[in-house]
Amino acid sequence: MAGVGTATLSGRDRALLRAVAAGRCKLGSGWQPVLLVDGLACADSAAGHRLVAAGLIDPPDPDRPLAQASITSLGWRALAS
């Protein structure tokens, strides 16, 4: 998903990006980023990793076990297109 275009961004990924943009998500650090939406783990356990790897959300801070997820400028552009 690197160099993400709107054709490769799934509906689920777009919905998760909207949730991150709305401040509803937290990102946990670990062997794979854990994305929480409204305090619940995302059913798509690979979603956090996928969005971080694509550069759409900022990677988790390894010094903080759980932090607010934040969308990147690339993520904002993906949502706008």
C-alpha cells in the first residue's frame, strides 16, 4: 500500500482514517501497532500496521504503550481524493 492511491485504499481503511481524523482512535505499540477505535480493538488486527506502513497514520511512540492516533498529511490527501 506504499504510495497509496484511492484505488488501493479499501472502504474499511477509509473508514478507519476518518475515525483517526475524528480523534476516535488510539494506537498501541508492540510487535504490530494495535489500533483501538472508541476504546475497542479494531477487528482487522492488521489495520494499524497497514495504515502506518502506508504512511497514512503516524507510527506509535515506542515509549508510550497507548497514544492518540494521528493522521499524516498523506492520510489527509487520501481522504480528500
